[in-house]
Amino acid sequence: MPDDSSTTRHDRLARHVTSGVFNSLRHWTSAKNPLRVVLNYVVILLVRHSPSLRLKNYLLRAIGVTVGRGVSWGLESTPDVFWPELVTVEDDAIIGYDATLLCHEFLQDEYRTGEVVVGERAMIGAGAIVLPGVRIGAGAKVAANSLVAKDVPPGATVAGVPAEEHTQLG
């Protein structure tokens, strides 16, 4: 993962303006082919419930997720359904039970997309949510049920809503 500490996740998001009286989610079929989203959803549904790590990695690669060697996805963990091709999980990382990696956010007048990168040997705790454009450094740890709204430096531990860095004891 390149060192890009001078930018924030918001700097890395692509903004897509939508027009009309409806919010941007109402325009999702213009944002992404509905058949592609259905295929992604079905594959991710299988992945969420499969106990086989090998099968999970194979299926996720098939829909465009970049999955390194030795990556472990916990049961019910979910990569982005609309833009799975924007998810990168590097070697030996762990995505915990029911964790979610989001690469999009629908707002009133626009939607935004951004790559999520989980570094080598990083760990994402159960139920954590990672927002679009976030980079989690190598060896970093995200505590369970955290909301990761900004980059996590390599080796750091973050926890909370929003996730903030904590020093490890012992």
C-alpha cells in the first residue's frame, strides 16, 4: 500500500452528481448495471455463508475483489455489492465476522465511490464497517463494531465510532 498520508479518504473519492428530484440512491440503476449488481449479490450471499476460505477467495476474485494469498473472510463478512472491484485485501489479512467493506455512499445529490485497501496481515474485527476510500495499513487492527472513517496507519489499533487510534497495552 503506497504511503499517501497527505490525503484523506474524501480526497480519494470519485463524486458522481445525480440530477432530478430524487436522492442519488434512486439513480442506482444508472450507476451500475442491475444484472451485475444481482450477480454480485448472489455471489456475496454465497460467500457470506460458506465456511470454506478457499471457496470465498475464489468467488470474490471472480467478481473483481483483489484477494491476496492467505486472506481469511469471517462468516457473514461483506465486501461492497455495487463495486467489489474497488476492494483490495492484501496477503494474510483477516476480515472478521459480519464486517463490511463499503466502496460507495449514496447521498442526496450525488453518490461517491472509492477504493478500500486492507493491508497485509491487517485485522478487521467483527461487525466493523470500513467506509469508501479508507486504507488500512499493514498489520493494523480494527476493533469489533468500529466505524472506520479515516485511514489507519500501519501497525495501529483503532476502535470506536468513529474509530480512533489507541495504544496497545503490554
